[in-house]
Amino acid sequence: MGFGVREFELALLHRMRDVNAEKVEETLGLLGASRAELREAHAHWTRLAHAPRAPKGAAALRRALGPPPHRGRRPAGSLTCDVLRWPLPTWPGLAYEALVGPGGELWNQWFVRPSGAAALTFADLVPWACVVGGRRRELPRRRTDRRPRPAPLDGRLPPRRRDASRPLRVRPLPAARTSTFRPVLTSTFRPVLRLGASLARCFREPAGTLGAQVLTRVCGS
């Protein structure tokens, strides 16, 4: 089984199935492909990605899709990357774009809308009709809603976000309390302390009373 444009599209559909399974099933019917072909295309692309001698990065895309009809260059910070684009029949009006670094490494790959296409309105935001870059360019006034979110239905509280303008408070650790260990140490080592004090006193007294003093002190404690 070769790996061309059709197989590459099936590999993309396999990844999209987790997001929009109904749309993928509809597209498989239009392509005349089965689920077995979908899985095989994904497995084939995975094997090529891990094969030691198979081309990697942009070379793998060129092998599957052929020479890119569009090539350009784009600044990225202090570097400049190559822009490669391929049209895919399943997504008309869009192009599959790959950004390649100076060393040939693949930086990014996604769908883009070629320049000169008609601008989208909010009503046109349907699956597979808009891209991330187009949404930012064509709908600049849309803002992310930062209002407090309601609590989920399962009772869990939403995650708290700390305000960066407020200083971060660090609560000091409580001081170590040694008073709780004192009774344990005293009761454990009390016989030993008594024996040491008795021996020290006995050495200052006559030798005849040494044994009796030690036995009296130890056994009577």
C-alpha cells in the first residue's frame, strides 16, 4: 500500500475523529473509504514516522503530497522559516501549511486560508470552514470571556486563577515545638541518668559502699 494524498487525508481524518466523529463518518462516505482504510492509513503514517530509514519532517510531507505548489519565507523572531503549502481535495478553500526551520526541522503544520479569500462572518464559523489564523485576522473584535464561570454540575469548584497584580503571600512554617518530646525523652532516659549520677557519686565515696549504692539506686528507681 502506497502513501499518497488520499492516505494522508485519511490519516488526518483519523486524528479528527476524536473531535468530530460525525463529520469524519460523513466524509468517509463521500470518499468511499471504510474504517479499516482509516485505521490502516493511520498505522502506515505512524510506521513511517518511527522507521529509521524513512524520511522525516518536511521530507515526509513531500513524499506523500508531492512538491508544494506554494513556497515562501516568513520571519520568526530572529530566524526565518520556509513556508510550504499543499491544497487537499477534502478541504477546498484551505491549504495544509508546514513551517520548516533553517535546519530542515518541522516547526508547525496546520490548515490555513490562503490570502485573498473572502473574509468570514460569525455565522460562517462552522467545522472545517475556518482556521485559527483566519479567526484571529477576520474577527479581531472577538474577545475571550473572562467573567467568572459557573460551577460544574458535579459539584466540583472551578480552578482558581491568581491575580498577577497582587503579591503572592507565603505563609511561614510553624516553629518546631520540642516540648512534646520532653516527657518521652525524660521517661526513657531517666534510669540511665540516675545510674550515671550514682556512679559519679560512688567514686567520691569509700569503695565498700560502691556495689550497694549502685544496686540500691538502679533497683529502687
